[in-house]
Amino acid sequence: MKPVKLTILHSNDMHGDFLSEVRGGEGKLIGGLALLSGYIRRVRREVDHVLYAISGDMVQGSIIDSEYRGISTIEIMNYLAPDVVSLGNHEFDYGLPHLLFLEKVASFPIVNANLYLRPYQRRLMKPYHIARVAGLDVLFIGIITDKILSDLSRDEQVASFISLEEASVEVGRITNAYKNDDIDLTVLLTHIGFESDLELAQLLQPEWGVDMILGGHSHTMLERPAEVNGVLIAQAGVGTDQVGRFDLVIDDDANAIVEWSWRLVPIDEAIAEPDRELRDYIDSFKAVVDRKYGAMLCKFQEALSHGTRTEETPLGNLVADALVERAEADLVLVGSGSIRAKSLGPVVTLGDFAACFPFDESLVRFTVTGRDLLRIFAHIMRPENRTGEGECYQVNCGICAVYRDSDHQLASLDVRGEPADADGLYTVVIPSYHVRNAQDFLGITPEELEARGRPKVVATSFQDVLREFLQGHQNLTSRVEGRLVYL
């Protein structure tokens, strides 16, 4: 036996979380890439053999990222120097051509094994990366979330083999091709959510030699890794406030992990000195953004929270109410994930607005039956959709939907204060992204949405509607009112 020590640091879902924040009664500095870089540099100095991996969603979520369309993020990540990165769904937010541009800007390998050019059966990205360290060959394979189908659903040239079964076949294909290359450690960098990681691990054949899954997408915080089918599975929450750390002892002869420990390391000033050069580099982007976006848009009576995507929130209610006023509809469905801040206000600057609402899309109004609405709410409120991997919604005043978890069914739905009439007709406004993916997100097909008449685009820009509303209304507030109730 030839034991080799190896440390693997891993992040996921960083979402442009560049800047440190002051929190707590003692004013402790938390998170941010400068502190994270300081910790990574410290570990690289203290430990002989270190790899740093990121499991998708580096981009989207900050005004700096939005202003530079992800280019700033990739340039900053070049400074951070990860050893390997996999794609997440938000890497596609600026479009597929722009992603291919960002991949050329990156000085680190970006891997994905299951995104294909359909007519030619060619992978779009590099499917794997072999990192060589301390005489070890470490194979990293990237697997994407099924959310990628949402953004590429209209592109006939691109296909993604992303069911769990298909993903496992892709893993097997690559590991079989390199089994004789003396691979010492095989790591999947996934972006499919923690629950799906558990299922994927169960599908992997032991002979393929997959040792670890470092995941993302569901923003899961763990006390310790899961272990399924002999595969260690970990995730590091969301943002840059923490980083996952595996300390491994690997048998180079047997190509196996013989010892391991893992912890979620909090990133604060007690654990590392900030990387001042990186901080200055980030500040150069921030200065430009601050000058452009520092003007005040409006002021709320108080800060409005959006602490969870799976339940009704004060900020979500405000957004839905603003949109329904413009759309003149009975119901507006606002994707909870499109609201990217955990709170907003009381002072709202243009920068705050842009960071909170980075996605722009058209709003489409449909006429549907009450029976259709009952189907939609039964689908979006079911427990399986509230695991952190589903698509949840915020709704406007006048809607009260009650779901009974014990019965696994929708108990009631009121529209305009009256029980929904199964045979009645109602108008519902849905963002275009959710229309394109109505079958998965809402449990109803686009064709069924259009069955009662031709849909109408009531606004070409979600951001324009919301910005004009906020600019024209001061001292707004909102409360949780029981629009979405889970029993």
C-alpha cells in the first residue's frame, strides 16, 4: 500500500457572491471571495496536495455579474484559480453562445459530459478533466441539472441526456474508457440537487469506480456527507460563506480511499486573512457598478423578506401584486427563484433592484378553466416540489390555496375570495420561461394553456413593469397573508 494524502476543497452555487458582509453583534466579517481566496491560499500553503472544485452556478445573483454578463465572474474566478469547474443551470442564463464565449475566457477547465450537439452526437463541452497531483490521477466528470432543458428547449441543435439513468450511462461510458489509465480517484461534479445525487449514486455500477459526488443546485447544508452504494456525497450550501473540505488518504496501488474526513468550513476573518489583491480587483468592478446603480428607486416602510422559495413571503406578495395590477388578471404566478435576494429595502437602489431581479422575460396572459387552476396548484404545492429542487411560486392578493400534506392533495382554492369554479373561466399571467416549461413546472402543457383562446403578451419585460410600479409607489409594505397554506 502506498498512502497519499489529498485535500479537496469544493464550492457550489456561488451566484456571484463576491463581497464580504459584516454580521453578528461583534461585527464579524463573513464570506466573500477575498476571504475564500485567503483560506484556499492558506490551505495550499499548509497542505502539500490540494485540489479546488466548483459544482456549477458561479454566475448570476449579483449586480456585478449581471452588469458584465458573467465576464467579471469568470475573470475573478481566473484569479481564484479552481482546478476544475462543472456547469450549472445559471451558466446558461446569458444564452448558449455567450456561455461558449465565457468558456474561452476561463483559464480553468469547465466540464460537462451530457450536453450534446444533437445532429452530430458530439459533446458540447469537455466531458471530463484528469487532475494529476502527488502521483495520483483524479478524474472529474461534470453532470448537469435537468433545468438545462428549460433554457435550451427551443434549440433543435442541442440535446441533453439528463435523466438519472442517462446520466449514469454517460458516467459509465467515460469511466470504462479510462479504467486502464490507472485512475486513482473518480469524482462527479453534479448540478442536479442533493436528492437526485442520492438516486444517481444508487444507479452507478461499483465497477465504474466512482468514489465521490460533489453536488450543487439544491443549496443543501450538511453536517456530514451521505454515503450511498459506496459513493460519498457532499454539498456546500450556497454562496461563499462556507466551503466543503475533504481530507483523504488514498491507496495509490488499490486506487481507493482508505481514510477520509469532511467538514463544512465557515469562511470568516477568524480563519483567513483576506486576499487583498483579489479584493482590490473586485472593488474595481464594484466601483463602476456603484456609480451606475447607486440612485434610489423607492423606499419601503420596512425591509421585505424572501427567506424561502417554498413558502409565501412578504417580498413575493409585493411582486405578485404589482404584476397583477399591470396585467389585469385574476392570477399571476411569480417564480420564487426569480427573486434572488433574501430581503429588499427599506431603501431600494437601482443596484438593489437589479441584483434582486436579474432575470427578464415577457409576461403572457391565458384564459383557463378553474379545473386547470386546481391542477396547477395541486402540482406546484405538492411536497415533492418543496424539496429545494422544484419550481415554487408566489401569488397575488385574492388567491388562497390550501394544501393538505397528510392527504397529499389540494384541499381548497379561492380566487377573488370565492371557491374556484371548475367550469368557470379565469385569466392567469405566467412568465414566458415558465410557459415554455409548463409541463414540468406547472403540471399542464402549453397546448392545454392555449385551449381556451390565443394567449396575449401583456408585457415584454417583467423588469420594466416592476421597476415602473416601484418608482410610482413609495412607502410600500407587504405581509404574509395566508395566500399559500400548507396543513
